[in-house]
Amino acid sequence: MGWKWLVETYRLIGEDVSRSPSPAMMNAAFRAVGIDAVYEAVNVGRAEFSDRFLALRAETSGVNLTIPFKSDVIPLLDALDEVSARIGAVNVVARTGQRYKGYNTDVNGITAPLRERGMGRVRKALLLGAGGAARAFCEAMSQLGCAEITVAVRDAAKGERFASEMAMIFGGIRFSVVVIDRVGGTEADLVFNATPIGAGDPLPEALKRVIYGHATVFDAVYRPMKTELLRTAEEKGSPIICGYEMLLNQGTMAFELWTGKPAPKAVMESALRTSLEGAR
């Protein structure tokens, strides 16, 4: 009976995930496919992460990681897939026997919505931020043949370190760095937000000025569903991609890694949107 319980337990671990819509999405998927499983969110403080993760993983067959643990978890795993090893960020852990392997499905969360809109190739991109989601974005852009990424950050030194590291990993992409408050005109055909800007944080005036019509604007932030960045982009005639689409597409891939079954994407999207709309 104990082993059956272990197989059926999945968890999302983050510093503040109590309001996450992921449990609604994943539990709806398990029900739709007829898997007797439960997915729950667990808040873990950064200082206690290593001990808590090692304890919790013994009771699970699948874990999602979010801010700020996507890199912290790597030393605690037995293996990494090619993508997570390359970019140094893990958001999915799968258990096989007593081995725990890390994956990064955030990349699929980015590429899938772009490909659905016919953007199978990106020429130039403006990236806001330099954290775990930004790392996944660089991998996604490498897969889509991007030639140039401008990294816009508040902390120039952090941005330079990030850009240098990404340039070593992705030799085919030219990286440059700019402070967000001084970002100027850009020829980017994609703007990607991997920061809280436009959700909790106000949108800098300089950024408002570079959003104008031709570039697709993709926000990783999913609450609110339409952030200030996306509203601004829409007003200026830019195509937009909401953050819930990234969450949905990384979630479908995680479900398939864990269960070996096709994800019920329509069911997951409905549950995700209902959860987010109900939380407004």
C-alpha cells in the first residue's frame, strides 16, 4: 500500500507556490486519463531547501521546481537530461526506482506557443531578465535559429555574467546587455519577459517605448493573465502570448515524462484558465 501511495504523489516545490494554478491543471489531467494520483504545492524556504527536497522526493515520483530552486536542485539529483545540463536549470524531476533525473520542460513551454503561431524561426530577440526562465529562453532561441539576443536587466553586472555564460554555451548567438531603464529602439521580432515586470512591478517607461507593433511580446508571468506588458503591447498592435501558455506547455511535457501517456492538453488548459480567472 505504501508503494502505491508513493507512485501517486507529485509535488510542486517553490518558495511561494500556495496560489499556483498548477495543482488544478495537473490534478485535472490525472483525472481525465484515469490515473489515481495527487499533485500538491509545497512552500519551502531557501535555507531549508536541500533537506526538505531530499525528504520530500522519497515520497514522490515526480516534482516540479520553481523560483528560486531551478539551479539549487541540480546537486541533489542523480542525472540530468541534455537540455537541463546545458543551461543549468531544472524544473521537472522524474523518479525511476531510486534514481531522480532532472529535466527542463520550460523550453517546450516557450517554443510550443511560438511554433503554434508560425514562428518556427526567430531572428532577433529582446530578453528581459537573467534567471532560470531566461536560461530556458536562450535554449529555446538556439532551437529556433536566433542570431542575436539583447539581455535587458536592472543589474548590469549580473546581466554581463549571464550573457557571457550564455555566449559560451550558445556560440551561434550574439549577446548584448542593456539596463532596462535605458533600453532603446530594437529590431527584435520577439520580446520575452522573464521578470516580474508588468505584474507586481511597474512597467518602465523606456520599455513602453520599445514595444511598437512588429514584435511578438511573450510574457512568462501568468498572473494576471494579461499583464501590463501584454496590455501595452496589445494597445500598440503587437501580437501577444500570455504566460499561462508557457505554463500549460511545460506542464503537458512534464505529465508525459511522469506517466508515459499523452497529456490531455485541452482539459489541462481549461482547468488552468478556470483557476487563473477565478483567482483574479
